[in-house]
Amino acid sequence: MPHLPELIAPRVSASSRTIALVTDKNDWHARTLGKAFAALGAQILLLKLPACGFDTATTHGLCLPDFELGLPDAVLVRDMAGGTFQAVTLRLGFLHALQEIGIPVWNGARSIERCVDKSATSFLLARAGLPTPMTWVTESREAAAEVVRREAGPFVLKPLFGSQGRGLRLLHSELDLPAPAEVAGVYYLQRFVGVERDGFRDFRVLVSCGRVVAAMMRHSSHWVTNVRRGGKPVAAVADATMRDLAVAATAVVGANFAGVDMVYDQDGRLSVLEVNSMPAWSGLQRTTSVDIAATLAGDLVASLRLQVLRNV
Ligand SMILES: Nc1ncnc2c1ncn2[C@@H]1O[C@H](COP(=O)(O)OP(=O)(O)O)[C@@H](O)[C@H]1O
Ligand SMILES: [Mg+2]
């Protein structure tokens, strides 16, 4: 196998590291990360995935606008815009390719795939024996109706690729099941485990490098507690059970960092609802004195330093 030419080797030197921040918007997250990396002697360059692709005529085979001087030392994926099935496949393939070349990608394409597809997350959590509500996923409306008739409900119907609490429905009977076209042909049904006590609550726990960075409770009059849906972020301290579960759930999807959503069920047991591989943290930041951007930047830069030491 040919050696990677010097020319395209990632620039994992001690000084002036360049981190490609994958995002389509230069928002608060991008700005705070920019400052956090700058404080560590690294610079970020925004990388818009829709503008990237492959070019097998080049040495590395990739096409990255704004990176003419060389590939980045690492890639931090802040968010990925939606697109057609083919566009999203291309973008994930591009992230896979960066890792093939040897560039650290946080989070890597595999963990993004495992989190964006809620059925994959549910499967992996259950397989690892982590507490998560019972989940059934099928393309057949009849099979979904059979689940709703057979199992104890109610059920949450979630878009397979959903985020920020969009498109969730509570189902009490098979009559509530929408037509296939309304669910993009996939029924993701999860047992509803929410408990109403002066509104609803769930927890968001941010994990990075195998430890909890910060946690918050989200309180809402609605059972969908996402901050984007009006949930109020409240400071919370994760106890050992919550910390261990959040760290284990992050490991199960293979993520370097993740936002883990959890809820206490009727019996006071903690369950993982989903794992976010591209978590936003503006709501969480309002509840904690921990500088989240600085922590993530510090973890990524520290891992690059370790990589340098290992290669010496
Ligand atoms: N099985 C469930 N039982 C009770 N509440 C749930 C369940 N699933 C989701 N929720 C509520 O809906 C919110 C959004 O669900 P989640 O699975 O995190 O999807 P999203 O990707 O849209 O955030 C959760 O934060 C929680 O408040
Ligand atoms: Mg969520």
C-alpha cells in the first residue's frame, strides 16, 4: 500500500492547527467555537458540506473549497443541512473519506449515521442493555397497527430523521396512525414513558471524551420538552446513574461527544430517549458556568496532541 504523501498528510503540528468546522451558518456556536479554538492557538475555517465533494484528479481525491493550502488537522461537525437522499449520502461519504485519509472527524460519519437514524440508536441502546423505552420501527402501516393493538401504549411516533422535537405525535390507538406518506413511509413507534407532574421534564446531558460536561433539565407544559418547542432549560446536576448512562449511550453510538436525552419513567427509572451526535448547546450554556465551547475545543485539541505524541 503506498504511503500517504507528505503533501496531503494532515497538519498535526504543535502550532497553528486548522480545524474545519462543518456548518452552513456562521452563528453563535461557530463564533464561540472560533474564539475557543483561537485561545488554544488553533483556527477554525467553516466548511460547508454542500460545497464539498470528490475530485479524483487531486492527490487526496477530495474537493474542499477554502482549503487550498492543505487539509485540516481535524474536523468538527457542528451541523449538517438536510438534503436529498443522494446529497446526504454524498456528504456522509465525504466525512467517511476524511477519516479514511486519517483526519480526526468529531463526530465521525458512522456515529452520525447511528444517531440521525433513530432506529439505529434504539437498536444499539437496547442491544447494549441500556435502559431505553421499547421501540418498534416498520415500513408497514399494518405492522404498526398490530404493535399498537398488541402492546401497552400510549406511543410516541417520531420521524426517523427528526430533530428539535419536530413532527412528534402521541398515539393512543391504531386510528391515530397517519398514512405512510405523512411519515415518509416509516413508522418509528416508541412507548411513551413521560410523567406529568406540574408539566413535563426531561434531561439533556452533554458528554465529551467519556465524561459529562454539563446537564440540564427541560421543563415544559407540553410532553415534547425541546427548547425549540418552548421547553425551559433549568440547571441540573447529573447524579452518578445519569452520568454513567449518558457516557455509556455516547459510547454505544461511537461518538466523541453527544447530547443524550433522558427521562424518568413512572417507576422513577431513567431511560435514554435519543442520542444527538450534532447537539446544539445554546440552551444548555444558559444553565451552566462551564464554558461548553472551550471544553469541546480543549478536548479536540488535546486529542490531537496525543496523536502527535503517539506518532513520535
Ligand atoms: N418515549 C418517550 N416518552 C416520553 N417523552 C418522549 C419520548 N420520546 C420523546 N419524548 C419527548 O419528546 C422530546 C423529543 O424527542 P426526541 O426523541 O429527543 O427527538 P428529537 O430528535 O425531536 O429531539 C423529548 O425530549 C421528550 O421530551
Ligand atoms: Mg431530542
